[in-house]
Amino acid sequence: MLDIISIRKLHTLPNEIYIKLIVTNSCNYNCKYCRSHSNEDDSITFDDYRYILDFINNISKIYKYNNFKIQLFGGEPTLCSYLSDITRYLDNIENVKDIILYTNLSKDNNYYIDLSDISDKLTLYASFHPRYIQFKDFIKNIQDILPFFNRTMIFVMWDPSVLDLIQIKFIDKYLTALKSKYNNIAYELSKIVGNDQQMIRRYNDKEEEWFKNKVNTNMSSKDYELTYKDNNILHVNSEFMRCNNIKGFEGYICNAMKTHFYLNNDGNIYPCKSYHYYRFEPVFNIYTDDISKFQDIFGTPIKCSCKKCVGMYNIDKVHPSYYNDEYNIFNNTIGEVDYEWEE
């Protein structure tokens, strides 16, 4: 893997803008591998959400030649009392082409079916957390609501303290067959990344080997383009990068605030998942800052301040350890960047 000279994020077209709208930071699960399980109070009203939605509507008009993809995120978004109203508002914004709901599927099935009636732009991203629900119950819920959505994505969070190798192989085989049966379903297996305090049991060598072989040979999504010194190109997903220890932080040029950003329900805007996860200073607030400031910073690459990129997200092109005249992989068009890394 040391022959890699560049990494580029795929699937972000020039005319696409992604907004991850965090409708709540509360969650009814308490997963050790996630920070989003705080309990927010109920002081946020729909007028607060309307102001946020008006902001999205306004920038969709400023950037009117772009297609907007809004990801409803949390916490657990379905805990937000106004999720139906938020979905309805977004459905009426002309440039919003996709509304993606991330959920642990803990609500009654009728709740999701009712949401699907509000907008045909809605896509379901359902995560399976084995500590909180049996797989057979999760799958029954998926199959009940599947006909009501144009597309459903399933994420399996493999917690080794709950599922051993035999169990995860069964789940993998079942979902692979399900994906073959339905053309509107996708599936991705995620290995939990955490420290010893967060994980009761670590993965054993057989589990690590099985997962790496699966990822390297059967990727359900391909999110990154790797270019090697011999000019060979390989398209892979983030799990491939984790398994093969390909780093996606410290020295890479980031697309954050160029094609996407995080919008919290308090009006704070963060460039990426890492900035929000580690609670860095926001780059913009829709209540206190003028829209002209947003226009100045949006579309401009940022100097990353994070050593530990969450999920190796949004990397683009440059790895400083391979900097030399022959490959010239520092693109001069971005200007000089003085990398000063902070914890």
C-alpha cells in the first residue's frame, strides 16, 4: 500500500451539495462506539427548525444550479417531534433531489410508512445494532417497510461482544441474498472501531482475516479512487482503507465545505463529521453570521485541524509523504497550505 500516490473521493459530482442536517443529538440507544446518545431537552421548537430550513432553502436558490442531497441525521432523527414537518418542508424545495433518513429503525413500522407518503424523495438508511434488537426482528421490519421506499440501505454494526464469527457470517449471507432478491436494497457491514474501554471483546485473528478478505473482494460501495506509482487505479470503500491501514487524515487535502457540510440543530455549521464529532469551533452560525460569510467560505478547501479523521471522510488527492517533483501531487492551484496539526 506504500505505492499509493493519491486518493480521491468518488461519488461527489460537481453539481451536488450534501448537507447533513442533525435534527437531534438524542438517541434511544447507548452504543459504546457512538457519542450521539445525549438527551436534549424539548426547548427546540418548529420555529427554530423552520429558520434552519429557510436557510437551506435560501442557499438552494443562491446555488441554484446544484442538486441538494439532505441527510437527516442524529442521534436518532425519529426522536425529533417535527421530523414529518421537516421532511414535508424539504420535499417542497425544488433543488432538493434526495432526502436521506438515517435511523436505527426503532419506531413502529407505520411511522416509516407514513413518512414515505410525505415525500417520494425519501431514502432509508437503516442501521442494525445487535445489542438492542434481534436480527430476525430487524429484518422483519425491513421487509415490511421495503416496498414503500425507492431505496433502502442497511448498515450492520458488527459488535464482537454480541456477535461471533458464525453469527456474522450468517447475517452476511442472509443480507447478500436479500440484496440479490430486491433491486432497491443495499447492504454494508461495518466493523466497530473503538478502544479497549469501549469494547468488551476485541476481534480475534480469524474474525479480522475473514472481514479483511470479504472487504477486499466484495465491496458493496466504492467511495475512493487510489492511484499507485505504476498508474494502476483501484476503486475501494472506506472499510478497505481501514483494513489495509490506508490513512485518510493528516496531510490530505479535504473537500469539507467544498461540496458538503454538517448543520447542527443549534444553527452551527461544521465542515465535516470530525469537526462535529470532536466539537471543534463551528465555521458559521446561521443565527449570528451574515450569509455573505457563508458564501465566502463555502466552496473553498479548508486547512484540516484534525489528526484523527472520523471514518477517513472527505479526503482528496494529497499525501505529503509522497511529495516529490516526479509525481507533483501537491496541486499548486489550491495555494500554499501550512499544516499545523492540533489534537
